[in-house]
Amino acid sequence: MDFFGNLGLGLQTALSLTNVFYCFVGVFLGTLLGVIPGIGVLAAISMLFPITFHMEPTSALIMLAGIWYGTSYGGSTASILLNVPGTPANAVVCLDGYPMAQQGRGAVALFMTTVASFVGGSIGIVILTLFAPVIAQYALSMGSAEYFSLMLLGLVAATGIADGSAVKGFVMVMLGIFLGGIGTDVYTGTQRFAFGIPELGDGISLVALAMGVFGVAELIISVGSVKGKRFESSDLTLRAMKPTRDDMKRSWRPMLRGSGIGSFFGALPGTGPSLAAFIAYAIEKRTARDPSRFGKGAIEGITAPESANNAADQTSFIPTLALGIPGSPTMALMLGALIIHGITPGPGLMTEQPSLFWGLVMSFWIGNVLLVILNVPLIGIWVRLLAVPYHLLFPAVLMFICLGTYSVNNSTFDVLLVMVFGALGVGMRKLAFPAAPLILGFVLGPMMEDHFRRAMLLSSGEFATFVQRPISATLLAITAALVLWSTLSALRARRRSTSQ
Amino acid sequence: MKNNTLKKLACALLVTLPAVASAQNYPQGSIEFIVPFSAGGGTDFASRVLTEKMAEQQGWNFVIENRGGAGGNIGLAQLTRAAKDGQVLAMGQTSNMAINPTLYANIPYDALTDFTPIALVSSQPMVVAVSKQSAYDDFAALVEAARENPGKVSMSTPGAGTVSHLAMEVFSNQADIEFMHIPYPGAAQAVTDAIGGHVDFVAASLPSVLSHLRSGSLKALAVTSRERNDALPETPSVAELGYEGFEASDWKAVVGPAELPEDIVATLNAAVNEALQDERLRTTIENEGSTVEGGTAEEFADFLQAEHARWADAVTASGATVQ
């Protein structure tokens, strides 16, 4: 069947009443789960998993997928309004989204993240539709050496993610890498910094860390600095949602760049939306004419990462559907939903099950449109949340954080960890240590170590493997150029300031 | 008044508690079913499929509790603290009941005495598979290559101390060869790198490779079950290739806390076996690449004893340990 025939078949499948219904159920649940801090998409999908045994596989997948990309729409809400990330992938939106809300531009921020999410999602879908098989093959050629070089590039590119002292940012990256290293060593089974606590043997949960240093820390800090009135009733009108022409002008390039970055990281198994959002933010800040605007409510700081995580949500279906390789536990569950029905994911899926494959892809469009329709009216309601007095709102948010963190692994230990990281977060804020580099180090550090050691094992200890492999060598060359460029521009800036 | 009601309630509870532990009025409300792994894995899948069918057939209500961590040890340890009335059950499996007791330096239970075996549910063999471009056409060629170049043929596994890793250690000892072990954090990555040709072969459970074998991106060279598997009738078992008695499988089984009353064990065992007879459930489990087991509680108890002893030797021989 030709390409347009496939699209038609897909639309026909996706637009059937049942499938539109399941798509709506999925994205609605996803939005809710995203808004509530901490509650993860994995827990939700595994609870709904048994229901899918009795459903048409296409409908089942459409619903589960809707939950998956729906969370990214809802996830930025709490980041912007409360400085509490809905999911780790939305943590970076706190940096500029919350300042916007404080300036009374919360509704604009929410509207723009919805637009950015839609742009990112759409671009992700286009890439998925047109290039899935090609990209999938390319992703397979990435071995551990390539992943290591890519992570190194990501880490170097993202060094400037936070404001203020570069030394403090570096310290936080290192602390993140250290925290990421806690747990059982994959290669030897040795426990690192676990102090005999079995829960620590599995490492620290990203959700606990992100909820602690961003969410709980924010709540504790605000208790000490309650301001009287936090919003004007004019903030709630439809007009307050309308972005200025300047907002639009500043946003469309970051959205496109963010979508590109997101699509790239999403297609690689094992990386995914959180990393994509952080890297997209870092790149915007690096390429901005005036990086000092970031962290103070720059619109680029919310649109780029939101486009990135939504694009990544869509392209993460590329390895899942085209190769049958799940990039995350959530994707593994979606594959499971197919396998239960006796359907084999992989290169044959598109030809053997065209209505399922194209129906699913087309349902992503419908889902994204539904999400926009769903989210824009909700903005007014979310913003109204700020009218709830602190003494009622904050205990509720804290409860949801604990509930959400607990739901990831039914572990009370993780809830305790949130509190520990909350205390750490307060200390960091008081001493002006930024939280974003901590999360970045935590995510990238263990992956870099894992891939570095595997590459070394496979090459029998030859460091040359990193430059002998062409993709890895290219990535390292870009990294070196980036380091050189930033050093030179820093030196030039210093010379200019001393000569004045 | 309020106080009085509470006292009455407490008395009523105390009176009914001893009576709970009998099969006539079992179960009392919903049954908590501990899955000692996080949601989305193979054990989670098997538990949800099984409890759903049991709920449908018996009219019982199950609450699944995913309690992952420490290779499945944390969830099982939680079961040892439960009341001995069958209201709390768990899905035990090869790693946390047979391997970890020797692998882990500290384990908070004795797998043979702290639990009541109820019924074996399913099992899955390990598969040795290579990418479709691989030069190794059969298992003998792979073994020969490892014999000629000791420690050069690379093998990806879902992790150090997993059934896949230890099964290959046992094999290497028996065949007197050495592979280069590349452990991964989980099966998905281990399989991906085998498809991409970054490692020479992968050793992983059948469900984690089955879809890739069907789609042709991986070739199966051997299965570790004693007999061939129905899903892969063309693939020889390691045992039939001249390694007599070689067998390794990853099984899952329902267990309760120690000293569970015999009639409750019988009720539960019958319910599990009834569920396993269901055609739809069998297809679901077989589609995934697992084999439906079942059988009496006594058979499972004997099997557990044997597995515990067998894997203890394997762990000791491999030298693997988790401090």
C-alpha cells in the first residue's frame, strides 16, 4: 500500500468512535496524572494493563499511549504555578515558568507550554510517520562508545544550565553524579554507599530527588516568606492567557529547536524526555543573545523544553514500534499489551498490521488536538488554584508529592528520601546552589559510567575505541569544539571587561 | 458510648481472628498479592494475569502490591511479616527463592523455611541468540569460537547474578570454556545491543527475545530447558546438543507465609490450578513465551528444595556475590 493509502487507513482506524473514546480517556488520565506531582505514568499504565487483555489491541495501545504523552502536557502546570514539577521531565520548566507566574504571567506560561507541547508533539509525529524505519536502524548502530560520547556532549553542553557561580553549578553536577552512583554496581554487584540499607541498594529514585529538591524545598522556603496577595483577578481572564507578539516571536525558534532535540533523544532507547528537556533548555540558554534573562521568566526557557519532552514522547515510539525495543519500562508495558494479543512488534509490524501501526500513529494527532482542547480551558481553573490560601494549598501539595512518590514503588523509604532531599534543597536554596545541574548529573552520571565501562570491556581496555568509531569520534569532536568555543568566548569577554 | 463500640469491635475481632484461618470462610475480604518487582516486568505480568483469572473464577478480590528492590528480596521479606491466614500472598521466583539466598551476603529470610509453597505457576527457558547478521549459525560454532579464543566471545545478559548469567556460568563450567560477560541493567538493553551486533550473543529469557526471534532480527541457537520449547520447535535444547542434564529455567510460583493452614493451601492450590486450566490464560502466557506449569503444593515444595540446592552450587561456582 502506498504512503497516502496508509495514512488514510490509519485515520479511518483512529477516527472510529471507540478509538476516539479510548484516546480521550488516555489523554484525560494523562493530563490529570501529569498535574499531580510525583504520580508516575508507569504506575497508572500497569494498573490499567489487565483491562487491555479484553480490548482490541489497537484501542488498548491508543489509550496507553494517550496516558504517556498526556502527562507531558499536564506536567508543566505545577512546575509553573507552584515551582513543583509534575514529572521529572518537567522539572526544568520550573526555572523560568515559576518566575513568569510570580510576575502574573502564569496563564501566558500555561498557554505557551500547551502550544509548545503541541508543536513538539506534532513534529515528533511527523518524524515518526516519515522516518521511523530509517531512524530505528540508525539507533541500533549506537553502541556503548557512541552513547558515552553523546552523554559527554550533553553534559558539556548543559554545564551553563544554571545561573550564578559556575563553580557552584559544577559542585552540583558532581553531587548529582555521586547520588546517581549510590546503589548496586551493575558489573560487580558491589553495593556503593548503601550503608547496608537494602532500599539504597537499588539506587535513589529520580522522582524522589526531583520532588525533594524542587517541590518540597519550594514549599518549605515559601512558608517562611508568605506574601499577602499572589494574584490579581485580572490574571484569570481569557485575555490574560494571550501571549504578546514578543512572546510569539521569541518562542517559535526555540520550539523548533526543542522539537528537534526532543525527537533525537526520544528515538534513542534509554534516554528519553527528561534528558531531552534539560538539554533543550541548556541549548537555548547557550545560544541566547542575552543568557542573563534565563531563570527570570524567559519564555524560551519554557517553550523549548516543553517542545522537547513532547517530541521525545512521540519519537520514543520509533524504537518501540519499528524494532520492538522498549526504551523505558513504560514502553515495555506497551509492547506487552501487543504481545499478549499475539502481535509481534518489530520491522514487520508496519506491513503485517498496517491498521494498528498507522491507526496508532494517527491517534497521536487526534490525542494532541484533544489535549489542546482539554488544556486551554483548564488553564483558567489551574490558575485559580493560586487563589487557594497557602495554609490549605501547601499541605495538599505536600500530600500529593508523598502519595505520588510512594506510588512509584510502594516504598515508604522513598517518601523519607523526598523529605531528606527537601531539606537538602532548602540548604541549597539558602546558599544559592542551583538544583537543575544536580538533576542533570544524577541522570547522566550513571549512564555515562555504565556505557564507558561497557565500551572499555568490549574493546578489551582500548581507549582508542572512542575515536575509532566514526559516530563516537564525531560526537567527541563536537564536544571538543564546544569546550574550545566556550573557553575562547569566556577569555574574550574577560579581555573586553579588563580593557574597559 | 464511642469507646464502648470500639471495645466491642475489638472483642469481635479477637474472637473472629483464630476462626479466620480456615478454608470455609477464606478469604476474608481482599487478598494482598505482593509482586516483589516493579510494575511492568515479567513477574508483574504473570501476577496480574493470574490474579485476574482467579478473581473471575473464585469471586475473590486481589490487591496487587508492587514492592520491588534488592533482586526481589524486599517484597518477599514483607511476606514473612504477614499474618498466617493466607490474606497476604506473593509471587516468588527463581532469583529470590533459589539464587539470592546464596548470591546475597545478607538476606532477611530463609527461602526454605520462612514460606509455605502453594503452587508453581509458569516457567521460561533462557535462550542463546545472535543477531541475524552473525557468522555463528549454530550453538556448536559459538562454543567452538569460545574454546579457541577464551574470554573473547562477548555475551550480554540482563545483569550479574541473574538466571541468564548463572545459567551460562554453569554451562561454561560444564563445557570448560569462557565467555566475555557483559552485564546490562535489564534485558531490554542486553537484547538491543545483541540485535545491533555490539556483542556476539545474548543470553536472556524467552519472553524478552521472542518477538525479535519472530521478526527475524535475532536467531536462536539454543534453549536452556531440558526439552525444546513449543514456541521455538526448530531450536535445539542445550541438553540435546551433548551437554547431558543441563537445564535452567526461570520459574514463578505463588507462596504464602510460613505455617499456612493446610486447608487454605489446598484451596489456594486448587484455585491456581483452575486458573491455569483456562484456555485464554494459557494462550496469554504462551504468547509471551512462558510455559504454564501448575501441580500440587507438595510437588512445588520438592522442586523448590532441588532448585535451591542446584543454584547454590551455581552461584558458588560462578564466584558472583552481592555484598
